Amino acid sequence: MDEKRYRESRLCRLLGNPIVYQMIVLLEVGGPMTPSKLAKLIGRHVSTISSHLAKLRSAEVVRYDTSGKEVRYWLKHKG
């Protein structure tokens, strides 16, 4: 499998996860959010959300920025 197809299949697997899908929808509607805010809105542990955010970063779906100890995530491409 070539690299492009592999990345596409990886993204499809990620978006097939209901928690990840909820995160994407919340980031689309609500803009930049911290992992703790996402966890509170979805009703999951911050560690679970952080794990999914790491996968979304790796797939280049989200970007992040730090301000002190706070990390905010947003979608790389809105639309």
C-alpha cells in the first residue's frame, strides 16, 4: 500500500471512533479547546482525550499551541 492510501485508511479508522468524531465536531463548532474542556463536554477522562488528540496530531488533523501550562487544539482545516 502506498503512503497516500495508508494515510487515508488511518484517517478513516480514526474518524470511525465515536469519541474522535465528537471531538472533531466540537472543535469545528467551538473552535480551539483544551483537552480538559473536550473531556468535560464528551464525558471522558482527559487521558483518553489526550491519547486521541495525539493520534489526530499524527494524522495532521489538528494543530495545537501552548500558553504556559495550557494547551489548546483546533482543526487544521475547517470546513
